[in-house]
Amino acid sequence: MIVRIRGKLVQVNNATALLERDGICYELHLPAFAAEMLGANVGREMTFFTIEYYEGTAVGANLYPRLVGFLEPSDRAFFLEFIKVKGVGIKKALRAFAKPASWIASAIEQGDVRQLSALPELGKRTAEHLIASLKGKLNEFATADTLPPKEPLSQAQREAMEILLQLGERRTEALEYIQLVTTKDKRLTDAAGIVEAVYKLKSGLI
């Protein structure tokens, strides 16, 4: 089973990415939230943490290998827990992941039916089933700084997030620092300035 792959990101669309490695181009199916985040990384070397599965019909003889790609190992681990819930298959789960795994885990741990049911493919009944099945089991994925945000990230904030992830920062910590510096200084409207401010804050310079 392929569990990790690194290569050059050559294309991203709404549901898949193409990753080139050693002359071979791999198609990766993406969680819904990841496609938008990856747009600025086309042409760069990227590492994905993957799940390999076979797709086919219940009565058909043809099975097709598929790869699902995640940006962090924790996202992959959470996804494996998520699809254990009855009625939540891989395709449905990928479309439902319009928010990061930590966001969804936090909503489940809070028992927030409204937030969950607003995600694609879920609805109220599935949200309630997810909470009943997983609440109390996801603390390692859910942290205080990944609770459903009041406002979505701006384009500059998303780009800053991607830069920080490429530099080795953890997603939850990067999100916290981005929110802190942009709340403190409303003049930070470009990704480079946000990243610079984050590292100044981490170094105690601001």
C-alpha cells in the first residue's frame, strides 16, 4: 500500500491533483478543502500522505486503483476514523471535507450538529450519526484553535498558511499565529508580510 508520496505538483482541480515523480504522473483524489489551498503550489515539490483503495461496482468485475492524498498525516489518520462510520464511504467523506480534519473533529467533539450538517454530503441525520459514533474519540485531532472560525481565511492568509506549512510549521499552530498577527495589525494584507510577522511573534520581537 502506498502511504506517502513526494513529487512535483503539476495540476490541481476541484477534486484531484496530478503529482509527477520519476517520469510517472499520479492522480490523487483530494479532500474538498485541500484543492483550494493547493492552487498556489502548482510547480512545487509536495509530499502527500495517502490512502490506496480500489473502486468498482458491486456486481462488476473491474476494479480501479485510487489514491487519496492528504497534506498531513493527522488528516489521513482522522479520515480513516471518519469512514468507519456506517454510511460514510470514501467518496462521500472526501466531498464532506470542505474544512480541515481538525475543524470537523472539533465540531464533532462539541456535538455541533448545525456546523456539521452544513458540510456537503452530510445533512442533519448523518451529522447526528457522526457525533453519536465518534464523540469522545477525537480529542487528539481537535484542539481549541481549530474550532469553527467565525470568518473564513482571506486569500493572503491562505497563502501565508501554505508558506508556513512548507517551512515545517504545524497547521494548528500556523493558523493560531496567522489569526493573532492579522488581528493585531490590520495592515497585513499580503502573504509575505503575514509570514514575516508570524516569525517575529514567535521570536518575541513583537
